[in-house]
Amino acid sequence: MITATASGLYCEAGGFHIDPWQPVDRAIVTHAHSDHASPGSRSYLCAAPGEAVLRRRLPDAHVETLPYGTPARIGDVTVSFHPAGHILGSAQIRLEHRGEVWVVSGDYKRAPDPTCAPFEPVRCQTFISEATFALPIYTWDPPDLVVNEIVEWWRENREAGHPSVLFCYVLGKAQRILAALHDRADGPIHLHGAMCALTDAYRETGIAMAPAERITESMRGKALARSLVLAPLSARGTVWMRRLPNASVAFASGLMRVRGVRRQRAFDRGFVLSDHADWPALLTTIAETGASRVLVTHGWSDALARYLAETRGLETGTIRTQYEGEIGELTEASDDRTSER
């Protein structure tokens, strides 16, 4: 039902692409991250809760929405969106054609997140799954424990008079951290300008988050000494950072599970907080779908496909895409690019 083309995943029976990376006539998108929602398509369809962030990302696009769980007929295919638990409005896409059911997962996680609807398992015959962290080394601690670590690191830096700069993804991760700190912020929180528009979009949908103020040109040195500053990784090493002398720098990502990555990138701290499923959650999710065939995209796709074939007897394969997942954070993915200095 789904084939990989030069423009992205294509459903011929419905005449649409899913998360295309080139402009197409009709794009159905799982969520608003730039590697899944590229500009230039004639029309976009997304889950209703994701409308605000998608419009911020693609302000000139023609966007239509569909509530979670509501089926719509597109061509010869019945399409519905189901929560993926990745970021606000993220969705799995269920496709039914002549009694055959496929589900395209997009990016997903199973950990609790106050900024988005929790993941909903969907039964299908064929499941297209991400594999960003599809190795046994990638297992996540409960999010509350990680937030405790962030709060303690921030407290220690405040007492020493050092700003705390926490690098994180502009869309999803930053807002998740702010939501987790809603009742726990012990000092001022400031945002790099690249964070503000999407954070405002989350607030407009009613997501409760800790107060946070955009950093202005006049804010420098001692004015930020007690602050927790959220910034995209692409800001590191730019002149923008000069307003934060003697800052302690940290990175929030599942990539921080590998200590060598933190050392190589010279972060003072690494907080293992991911918006993707870890290894146990991937295996649990695949089992819950009941799928007899699993096609795997981006990340450790070959490893996951091989494991499922050898240990569970599933029909498996990989689909090559341009999706980056969380790995793109270390290569300054386009969501993190900004002209602000």
C-alpha cells in the first residue's frame, strides 16, 4: 500500500504522500518536525491538535485537520490519525484499503508527557516503525527522575552564580521541559528567540508550562546568572553565547545515554530525555500492533528489522527515508537552525 519514492512515502490508492521530503500535491503529515513536514506541498492534512504548531512551521501552507480517531475517505483509502505521544499533535496514520490495514508510526514515544496525548496502540497487518533508538543500550529512566536531575543541576549553578544553558530541540523537547517545570521552577527561565513562536503555540492550545521570557539584547552576564536558559544546539559556539559567560552547558537527549557522546561534545551534563521510544518500548509497541510485517525507517533500522525477523519470526524490511529523528540534533537539524545571534 505504501511505496518509497523520490518525494517520500506514497500511497497510490489514496493519491497522497506521507511526510514527503519534496513538494507534492497532497501531504499527510505525522507531526510538525521539519524532517516530516517539509514546505512547498499544495496541501497538508494533520491531526487537529497539531494544527497550531504546523501553521507556525509552515505559515503559508494550506492546512486541513482531522480529529484523532475520525476516519476520512481519501481516494480508495480510509485514513485516520491516532496519538503517537511524540510531540503536540503527533500522530500515527492508519490506512485501510480493501480489508488490509497499515499503520505508519511517524516518530513516537511511550513515556508520559504532559504536552501531548499518550500513544495509542493500533492493530494492523503492516506496521511502519521508526528505529531512532533501536538498540538495547537505549533505555530511558522515568521522566520525573530526569527532571529532578535538571532541577538539581540548575540549583547548584544558581548557588555558584553560573547560568544554566540547556540545549534541546526547539519543537517538542523545549516545551516538554517547560511543562515539567510548571510547578518546580525555582528561578527565572529564559528562552533563545528560536524557541518562542512554537512555545507560544503550545500555550495557545492550553498546555500549562513554567513562565519563560525571551532573552533580549540587554540581558547579559549577571542579569542571567540565576537563569535556566533553553536554547537550540545550533546556538552553541555563536556570538549569542557571549552574553552567558561562565555558563554550565548541558544537552537533553536520548543520545546522552552514551557517555562517550557527552564527553566528545564537551557538555558539562547530559540529561537522558528523549521524545522517541526506547528499545523496550519499540518491542512492546510492535507486539501490541499484532502486525505480521514490520517495515523500519531511520535510526537503527537494520538492527531492529534483523532482530524482529530472527527472534519473533516476523516479515521485516527497511525503508530508506530522509527522516533524522533525534540523531539530527547533533548535526544541527533544520528545526534548530536560526539566524538569531
